[in-house]
Amino acid sequence: REALQMDPQQRLLLEVVYEGVESAGLPLEDLRGSDTAVYVGVMSDDFSGILFHDLESVPTYAATGTSRAILSNRISYAFDWKGPSLTIDTACSSSLVAVHHAVQVLRSGTSRVAVAGGSNLILSPSQFVAETNLNMLSVDGKSKMWDAEANGYARGEGIAALIMKPLSAAIADGDNIECVIRETGLNQDGHTTGITMPISVSQVQLIQDTYTRAGLDLGVSTDRCQYFEAHGTGTQL
């Protein structure tokens, strides 16, 4: 019964994290009881609105089935991991912020392995209505980032998980290394013309600060990034 009352995001995260650990070649029995950390980024929990729509028929496991905290805690519980376990909501940057915190917990030595995940499922029209009221969504369902025709963004679904270790540990253990995170960074815009409106000055500062911490000089051509994967809301801002 409990599984039927769980947010599908919980179930899919369990599946994807399992696949990630399997792909990384880390035996689950070796990780059981370890200080492995879990950080999950999430912006929406549509399933909660569905389960609590009729207050007279709220099922037994609705509280744990819809709690955002349980998105990360369920993973730690299922695999018996005892490191930090947090669900993070910073809107559309949530998953990358989860990666940032996973990097920090590894660098601090608090955990030897960290999982950074992200989830977004569209199960209700409510978020479409709310964001349409704020003119956030593209009327033609296309996100035209950095384009003069930009008129909003298009929503999508997905579940992902990264299995992370310090580079020195991954090399020593003979792990299959897909990529190396050199540096991460966070900041906030502070007061702008509107709480949902970004400001380029803050974004430029974050990029510069992150490059500096990584030991890179943007003034040197060979230090400049050659490939970008960027998030953009597809708005005129």
C-alpha cells in the first residue's frame, strides 16, 4: 500500500540511483551502512495536490508519500546510507545546487561517496496555470534561449542521478571516471526589479569567482571554456 501512495518521483529516483551505482561499478553491499550522502534537487511535487485533493480520503501514507524531504531520505533509507540526506529547492537551479553541495560534502571529508540527483514530473496542470499567469511559459511550447523571439520556456520531465567521489579516491579504487568537476559556485541576485527577475551582474560575478577558485584566468584564451551547457528560461530577460 505504501508504494502506491508514494510520489512517483520517489520511486523513479530509487530506480535511477540504483542504475547509477550499478553503472559506477560500486557494489551496493560495500556502500551499505556507509557515510554516503544524498542531495536531491526538486522544484515541483504535483503528486501532493492529487493525494490531498479530497481531505476526507487522504490515504495512510500520504505524509511520507508526498514529503519533499523524503525524496532524498527514501534513498538513504532504502540503501542504508548514513551521510547527509537533503532535498533542495532553488526552483529551476535545484539539481545543479544539489551537485554543488555534493562536491562540498566530499571536499570536507564528511562523506566518501555522494549522490546528486534531480527530479521533475508533470502530473497536474496547476504549475502551468501559475507560471502562465506570470508570463513565464512560451505560448508555442518552445524555449528560444538567447533569441530575439524568446517568449518563455517549455516545461519538461526527467530524473537523473550522479554518483560522485573525490578524484584521488576514484583513481585509487580504479573506478570508471566519466568526468571531473573542477569547481562549483553559488550566489543570489539580492534585490532586483522583481523576485523572479535575474540580473546579469550577479551571474557574471559568479562565473568569474568560480573560474578564479578553479585556478583559471578568463583573460587567457587557453583557460576559457570551449563547450557550454547552459540553462536559460527563454525570456526577454
